Amino acid sequence: MRWFFGWFKISLPGLLAGGLALVSTSALALDIKAWEESINPETKERYIPVELWAGAEWDGKRELRMPKVDGTYSHRTATYQVKGPTEWKHPVTGKVFVVYERINPGKDGDKSQIFTINDHQTGLGRLFDGRPGRDTRTYSGGLKFPLGLWKEGESKWFVYKVWDTRETQRTETITIKQIDFIYQATRIVWNSTGQPPTQK
């Protein structure tokens, strides 16, 4: 998978960009027609289901569901585990979310992240990020991976709070650069900033 600073691509079947997710071997046996029909070349739109991030089979229904997953996947020299969904209580807000946990083993210890569908229903966002040698961070949501209907050239953003040693506010933005790339990939730009989005 090619890496770009601040942007990446998502493809099916294959490894999803930026380490956000990986497709399991069971996903490789999917009905390719459902995935082909997720792209409209005339309107340059694409529907992106949770199953693409989770590595689960998809029946083509345009519903943001969180299928059961417990799999281990490989990306280059790294191995990742994705499991869920399960209920998780936010340690700061007390709100209960339905989440996936992604565990990235490393030589210095495991990196653990918790993801959920954001309030805008536009993507998956982090709620928790714990890694060796860094203060644990919790979030009110985010936009790390696009979900739902997106159009080429479209940008969406999500403003959220971060809690580590103090509370801050950040904005994550995704722009779809190319809706149907090589191997049915979608190329996107992802950005995180402390500034609010600029209204056009």
C-alpha cells in the first residue's frame, strides 16, 4: 500500500490505508458485484460501509451496521487485531458507545485504539488511544475513516474534543480525491488540525 503524507487510498480487496483497517481473508471471498455497485461512475459517488474497515463480508445494503469481527490481519511487517463490537463507557464523559477495538502489537508494547461511528454518520472516529511511552488520550469522536455516501472532490469534517493532560479541540477533515482508483481503490486526503473548518 502506497503511503502519502497526509493522504492515502483505500482499496478492495486489500489493506486499507494508514493502518486504519485491514481486510481479512474471508473478505476476499466477497461477492465482488456488491462492491462494484458501491461505485457510481456517472455521479462519481461511492458508498463506503463499515464492513470495508472491519474486514467483514458485505451484502451490499447501504446501512451503517457494525458486524461482529474478531480477526488478525497483516500489513507489511505488522500484525493487527480488530474485534467487536462491544459496549464501552467513556472515562471522561460517561457516555456508553458501541465500539471496535484495534490492537497493534509492537516491540515496546501494544497500541490499543477504540473506534466508533461518529455522530455525523460520516466515518469512524477514535474514542481512545493508548500506546507505550505516551499519555493515554480519549476523544469525543472524529473522522479517521470515511463511511456512507461520498462524492469525488467532496470534503467533510468533524470537530471533536481530546483529553490527555488537558482538554483541547481539534478538527479532522477528509477529502475524496479519486473515487475509483486502481483495484477499485478510493484515494483520500486526511488532515487533523486544531483550527475549525473554513466555511465556503
